[in-house]
Amino acid sequence: MLKFKQFSSMHLYSGKKNKSKVEILQESQALLGAICGVLVERSEDGSGFVEKASFGYEEQGFFYSFLASGRGYLEKLQEQEEPMIFQKSEFPLFSEISEFAVVAKIKDGLQFIGFIILEFEGSEESRKFQAYLLANFLSLPEKQKVPITTETSQGISGVQWLIHNHKNVSKEYQNLKQDKPVLLIGPKGSGKKTLARNLHKTWGRTGQWIWVDTIPEQVGKLEKSLLHWEEILGEEGSIVLGNLTKLSLGQQRIFYEWLQNSSLSKNAFFIDNGLPKKEIYPAFWDIISQNALSLPSLEELSGTEKESVIREVFRDLAISLGKSEMEIPNEVWKKLSSKNWAGNFEELKNSLGKAIWKTSSNLLNWEEESEGFEKPAAIGIQDSEDLDLPKCVEALERQKILLAEKIFAGNQLRMAKALKISRGALQYKMKNLGLL
């Protein structure tokens, strides 16, 4: 038996370090003599696997049933170092001339992130070894691994840049007190909710994080809700309250009394968009304004600051979407920097995320949305705390359509079949979601 850990792939793939995984996989047809092959990696949300590259299958593609969930082979592949062999006499393969398929895992450090499948004829042991070398070359060594933190997945990068580099934001951030309620001010999409979540973790709170943007209007119901929220929070939780603009005088008075009397009021974050208020209860605003931080819009930043923030958000998204090698061409940088991001981080992240997702090369291909497309639609699933059901459904539909578009290279017939809807329904959804 071959001792796989003792061999290096460098001699076989010498001179290919600057090539992408897709290019290397496609070249393996000539390099290894594989009949057909596919590179599969875990999707960005961790819910399944996505085909990243293939050769030899043409338009129809092929599904390897032995790697389906519940068969046990995928789990076995993750546990062992050596590739696995699947004989045509026992398992369905794509090519009529193939004798067996080799499946080898791809890792990011010690983490299993995907696999390659290559069909061959001839010597099993030599093909098994060659597939191992290819998979090993496509894997990222542990010392090069770039961890994707919880903050990365929540899009904190742009806000982090502001609190460490923007003069006013940095000063207010350093002056925030953990033992008092916090007021976060800023326009829509400026990162207030994201910052509240980050402060909850940075301050070491281990309890639940609750987002509330629908405040009970009746005084009695609001008082009961505050007691219920306290039970859920405990000493280590945080509650984030939005829609301050719509609070009535009665609601503000109840909050003021709660802030005066409850020991858990220090665990509250209040989110304000800075718009004019219809009614103001001065005592309430006096308390929460004592511990406040204001986040600017992207258009309030200088040119250099704006470019730095865009760079941070792009790099964060590229890593989280499994495209850490992607770069932005100069002409795209000019477009991104000159665009007026009215939706701030929300619009920026969704636009960049969509472009990264759909770009097949290592150079970002980004085009500005057409005029009239005002609402930035989320590219991923909404936060579990978000109770806006239509928004969550729309985000999920958008994510799945983009995934199908990527897997099937924009072939709408194959996309519709995979999504189990008609082509007409697919086109209707894509039009409404701004994907056409």
C-alpha cells in the first residue's frame, strides 16, 4: 500500500502555483489522462457542495449517486487520508470506457472542504496516487490557512475598519461603556446592527442576542414584553431595539422608567437612523445619548477611506465565498470607488457578493445595477433574529437561483429543472429579483 503522506505533489505540478484550481483541474485531463473529472467544494453557507469545475461531461453533466447524503461514502472520505476507488462493475459512472473512478478529498488546513472525482481506465494504484497528488496540490496547507471568523461571516470587516481607522468613530468607540445602554446612530445599511452584535461578543457576553424592531404600542404590553425579554437575556444577554423614530411618547416613557430601574438595562442597544422624530421624551434621549456612537454613510468618507472600506468588504466576502485568490482590476476599482452607495454596507455587500459569486475567473467582473433597481436584495439567508418573512424568503430564492446559475453556467433550462420550477417561473423570479 502506498504511504500517501510521504510524497509531495510539487514535482508533478511544478510551475502551476499561479494557476487557479479550475485551470489545474481542467489540465488534469492531459496531465493524468483522466477521461472526465469534476472539482466539488462546500458551498459558502455550509449546506451542501457546489461543482466548481469539470471536463468531459458536456452539457448534460452527471450525478455520482454513491456520494449522495446518507450513503456513508462521503463521511468515510472525510475521515481517511487515502483516496477512494469506485469500480464501474459496482457503481454507475459517466463514461462507457471508464473502468473506475477515484475520489480524493481537498482540505483547507485540517478542514475538509471538497473533493475531486476522476474517471480512469488502467492501473488503479498509480491513478489513485496521481489523484491524491492533485487533490493535495489543490488543498491549502495548514500554515497558509486563513480562518473565517464569526465576524467575517457577519460582514463586520467594513465596520471594523471604521472603528479602528476613522477618527471620530474610533474615538467614540473607545469611549463606549459596557455598564450602560448604548445608542448606535447612522443611516440605513451603515452597520449599526452588525456593530451591536460584534460588541455583544467583544464584551464577552455569553447569553442570547435578541433583535427587536417591532415594539408593542400599548403601554401594558410593552411592560410585559420588557419583563419577558429580561427573562430571556439574563445577565449575559443583549437586546437590540430598532425603529426608534416611530416610538410614541408613551413608549419612550416606559423605556425611560425601565432604564432607570432595571439592572439589565445596561445590556440594551438602541438603533437610531438619525431621522427626525415625531415625538421626543427628553429624559429618555438624555440617558441613551450619554453612551453613543455614530456611524457615517459611505458617501461621508473621504476618497481614500471609501476605497479602504470597499477593499476590506471585498476581501472579507471573497474569503467567505471561497475565492480568496480573487483580485479587482483597476477599471473595476474606479467604478466601485466612484459609485454612490446609497444603501451603504448593505448595498455594497450585496452587489460585491453577487459579482464574486458569478465571476468564474480570479479577476472580479462587476457591473453597476441598471437604473430603477432601487432595493438591494440580500444575497444570503437573513439573520435568524430577523422576523421579516417575505424578505427572508426573497433572500433564500435569490441565493438558490444564483447557486443554480453558477452550477449550470446560466443555462436556464437546466436551472429550472434543478430548482423544480418552470422556465417561465424562473425568468419571472429572476426579473423581480434583479438577476436578469
